[in-house]
Amino acid sequence: MKKIKQPYFLIIGLGASGVSMAKFLRSKGEAVVATDIDESRANIAKELNTLGIETEIGFHNQETFNRAHVMIPSPGIPLTNKFIKTAQGLGVGITGELDIFTQYNDRPIIAITGTNGKTTTTTLIGEMLRQSDMTPFVGGNIGTPLVDFLMSKKTADVIVAEISSFQLDISKRFKPDVGVLLNISGDHLDRYERYTAYEDSKWSIFKNQMSSDKAILNLSVKGLNKAYGKLKSKIFLFSSDKDTLTNCSAKIGSKQIEFIMEGLHHRIKTDHLKELVGTHNRENVAAAALACLALGVDINGILKGLETFKNLPHRIEFIKTIKGVSFYNDSKATNTDAVIRAIEYFQKNIVLILGGREKGTDFSLLTTAVRQSVKAIIAIGESKKHIKDTFKNICTVKKAQTMKEAVKKAFDMAFKNDIVLLSPACASFDMYDNYGHRGTDFATHVTALGKK
């Protein structure tokens, strides 16, 4: 089939980012076609039609892909999608939100990526900037598409963007003034053929940076030594490892963080920060503060931001104590590394609710933490059997068909001063719309249990 090139952008997927991108490009006078196989997108399609955007809902038409000028897949659409691959084979271009945003944006950017902690760190940076009398736009993978800023009439001093590996995969031009890499651990291995491909995707946030730009790096990130020499930007390191603090700009202790960079020497006490508990959150604080300092923000605004920050829901969120048993919602923990961090925070007497849709998940990575701190596991979702097989010789494992059943079984197995922790290590899409929906359902059943 000979490809006939037409001057339209093809938006693939009409979630929040796809809808915003379609509207933005149309506002710039571009011809836009949008497609989504989900029939429930029909209502949003009607709205787009009134703007002059053609839509194809409930199906994909290969010819529509083949005739496009450029394809823009939403981050959740795998690049291995057969319609995309066929069109690429015919020479159709592909791009994403980051490169479109780069083309039109003139504001400095702080961009944050990593396997865990992105949303907390992004939100924290936004709060530090606000308390420094600056106006940030906070968006990206955190929930508000970046192009929404371009369409709004709002002004901003700084763009603070949470960036996913899926967004980076098709970015060629995106260049943050300050790039932050928090950590890398096994996740989304259903999407990547190799773990190294996932690592490469995360590191690519720095690929276009120059000597005037800044890179904020966790010293414990695997592959640091290999990647370090390739970066052109100025590097600032943070670490919570006692053996690797010598050359760090942020040295993280159990009760304080010491900052030494560009003439600044300051200590921030962290033991009183009830909204940011655990080693992982102290790392998030260090990364956020370094990013702000690298941009020239005064330390006083950073301190005010720490004091006014409110923790986000579904992240080791306390729900309720019932007869001495405390329930915590950590639904955002969708990979094993996040679960390990939650277990390490509580340390003992945990009844763990685990499971959901796997993403190439290796549950055996949890073995040491479970053996040390978990007294029982309630397995939910599609991964119930895998979980049972992995942990049956380590602790008691019971299966539950619903969250209501899981909460009831966990409570029945817990004693006074025990912790019931929802920390699934899996995606939520087998039972829920998203991790927030899952966490809210957990909290609902815990609250109902407390009323009985």
C-alpha cells in the first residue's frame, strides 16, 4: 500500500492528555483527527467535533493511521501497537506531548522522573516555589497536561513537570533547565522488552541538556557511573547511604539533611515533618530542595514550603485505627520497590494487602522485607495465585475476591498495635479505574468496618 500523506495530526487515545493535545493543536490552526477504541469516549468526541476535530470512536482504521502527517499516541498506548507500527513502516512520523510543548514553551522547566516519588517531589517543588513568592505551573504526568498551560491565559515563572518514561520514549527535543532523577527500579516491565530499556528511558531526561543546565541525581541510582560521564549538565548529587555522602550536595541523615552547594551550607531538620515520613520521603525532600536551589530559590522559601506541604492521598496515608489496629492506604505503590519502602517504614507487625494486575512483577524481590516484617498477606486481583505461590512458605497467605473481603480478612488476622497496609505492588486495572479508585475503595471499607 502506498502511503498518501495528508496534513493532519492523529491523536491516538482520548484520555486527558489526548483531549488536551487535540484541542491545543486545533487552537493553533492544525488539522486534527482523534481515534480511540473505547466506545465510552463518544461524549468527548462530540465536544471535539464542534471544534472541527474529526473523531473515530470504538475502532481504529489503519488507513487513518497511514495517511496521517504525524501520530501523537497518549502515554498509555504502547508503541508496539500494530496500527502505529504499520504506519511507521510507511514513513508516518511520531511525536508526543513533550516535544509539542517544547516547541511552544518559553518558561524555565524543572522536570522530575523516577520509578517512585515523582508526584510527591513534583508537588513539593511547586509548594516551595509558591512559598518563595513565585508562580509555578505544576503539570505533566501528575494529572494536568502540559499543553493546558499553553492554552490558558495564566502566567508562570516556572514549569514544574512530572515526567514518565512513556513520555520520554518518544521525546527528541525536550530539555529541562533542571532535570531530576529520583530512582530506578523494576516497573512497567510488561511494556519494555528489557530492564535496561526502561533504565535508558529514565536517563534520557538529560540527553538534550547543556552545560548551563542542572541535573539532580540520587547517588544510589543503578547505572550512575556509566551514565555520569555522558551528562553535559552540572550535576548535584543526593544520598541517604552513609557510605556515599562525601561528594554529595545533599547528605541525608535520619533527622536532618545537610546541603552543601555553590557557597551554600545549610541544614534542614526533618524529624518533625509528619507529612513526609520515611527514608524515601527524605530523599524526595532533598531532591526537591536541590532542584529549587539550582534554580536560585532562597532557602527560606524552601523551608516554608516544607512546613506548609500536605501529603498526597494513597501514599502511606493513615485511614483509621479500629480496636488498636491501624489501617494505611498505600495504593500508589504499584511496584515492588515502593512496597519495600512502605514495609521498611513500619518495620513490623504488618498484615499486607498485595496484588492486582502484574507489570512483569517479580514478587520474590519482596521476600526479605516480608520475612522480616509481615505476619500475613491478603492476596487480591489477577496476581493472587502468583502471590500465594511466592510467599506460602514464608507467612500466612489468604486470597480475597474483593477489597471488602480483603479488609475484613486482614482485620480478623490482626491484633492490637498491628498495621493493615494496602501496598499492592501492582497496577489496579484488573479491578479499578486507577490506583486512586482502589485506595478510595479500601478507605471506604475500612471506615464501614469501624462503624460496625
